[in-house]
Amino acid sequence: MRTVVVLVLLAAAATAQAPRVGVIDFHGPRKVSEALLRKALGVREGDPLPRSKGEVEGALETVPGVVRARLEATCCEDGKAILYVGIEEKGAPHFDYHQPPDGEARIPDEIHGAYARFLASVHEAARVGETGEDLSQGHSLMHNAASREIQIQFPALVESHLVKLREVLRTSADEEHRAMSAYIIGYAKNKRGVVEDLQYALRDPDDTVRNNALRALGAITVLATRDPAREIRISPTWLIEMLNSLIWQDRHTAAVTLVTLTERRDESVMAHIRERAIEALAEMARWKHLPHALPAFILLGRLAGMPEVEIQKAWTNSDRESVVRRALAGARPTRR
């Protein structure tokens, strides 16, 4: 499922209004100044979204020290779009993808039709504001009745076509079919059996495939945390690496999943995050849109050794910066 801002853009287009930017935030720049990046961006808060995403990204990539740039618009701050500017600097951590597959495998028509109906129902659910979901069973069951009715059919479809779904996810040249597979395969009755498939899909070259795999893996993480007796093991490695991704959606959804995965504060996982991604978390925790900043803030509070109630109190009191600095201060000896 694409970012919800698509619905905002479609609605704006229907009324001949250019969507406006409410918030601009950056991730990735450590050495390049934000002033230089904003000058190259050419967009300020209150302006319409840029007409040409590619042209703006190209302008950002002319800034000395910038290797790659990526713009993403999402929803919403006071009814306006949030514009995230991803920057990859020379020598910075780089999240690698698999090479694009070139196979001919495709999703069975039965699953393709069910998924198309599901997406149509999700769009309608978003239109009426019914976007909540229950993840307690290890997969999404939306509060919207029409969407949930279709989702209930997915486990049986996975059981009938699991071998084909795996083939599509790993070998299909069609990214839309890989994205469908990444979403549907998470409904397998044997959650342990598909974790490796979803971990593989986290490095797919297509944004939507990765996002669907992240969401499916996030739901399984909820089940694994609620019911340890199932012995579902989820490696944090690629989730942690995704915190350094150029892509905002990678970073945000990975952080949400890691919040669940670190509830028990396993020291090996916490040390891994501290070593590989604490600076990325710091910039994410400072994002202006609070719902997007919260997952990184929680992770930083845990890295700083704060009790959950203390983390919650700091958030409620808008005391983000002290928690960020505390986490960074605790990590410096490890980095040296």
C-alpha cells in the first residue's frame, strides 16, 4: 500500500488545489549544512509540493558531499503534506538492496483478484477514516469490516499457494507481484516458516515490496512478543540497517517494528542498535511531526537505560532533546 498522501494528492487534484507543505524534515546529513540543502531544495514550509520530484533530487545531488537524495511526501500536519528529504553523504552508512530479479513467476489469479479487492476496500476505508488494525494474531485485521472480510480469506490462500508466493517474492521481475507476495505471505498459519522469506524481502530494490515485508514482519513481531512459547525468532540485523536508509518509509517502519522487538531490552540487540544506528535514531527523534518521531524517541530512551514510565513522562513534557543527548552520551565510549 502506497503512502496515504496519495489520497491527499488525488483529492487536491480533484479540486484543482496544489497540496501545500506543512513540514520539511531531513535525515542523513551529518556534515552538509541544512542551509545549503534548503537552498538546493527550493521549497519552504507553506509552498506547494514540487512539481518535479526528480529535478529537485537532482538539484540536491549537486550539493558538495551529497551522493544521493530522495524526496518523500506523506500525510499530514494540520492538513498539509510532510516532506522528508533523505540525504546520503560520501562515506555514510549505506543500505544495500538485492539485484532486481528477472524471473517470470507471477501471483496466481485467485490471489491477485483478492488483493485488488482488498486495496480498493483500503482506499474506501481511508476515505471514511477507518484505518485502524489489530495485529495480535500476527497479521493485520483492519477495523473496517469490508477490508477485514477480505483479509480473513488470506490465510487459506497462502496455504494453497505458499510455494508460488515464495518463488514470486524471490525471483519475479514484476515488482507489483513481489509486493503482493510480501503482503500476503505474512498471513501464513505457520509464522515461523515465513520469517526468513520476509527478512529476504527487506532488501528488495522496490520500496513497496520492502514496506509490505516490514509491515508483515512487524505484525509477526507483535505475536512473537505476546506469545514467546511459539519460539518465533526475528533477527534485528536488517531492521537496524534500515534505520540508515535513504528512504523515509524504510526508516520509520523499521523503527516501529524495533520498538516491539526491544520491549524486553535484550542487551545484544540494544548494543547492535547503539553501534550501527544511534545517530540515525537521534535525527529521527528530532523530526517535527510527533507521531513519526515517537518510535525513535522510545528506542533512544531504552538505549539510555530509562524506565518506560520515565520515557513516557519525558515525551509528555516535550523533553525530547535531553533524552537524545543522554542516549548519545551513553553511546560515545562504545563508538570510540
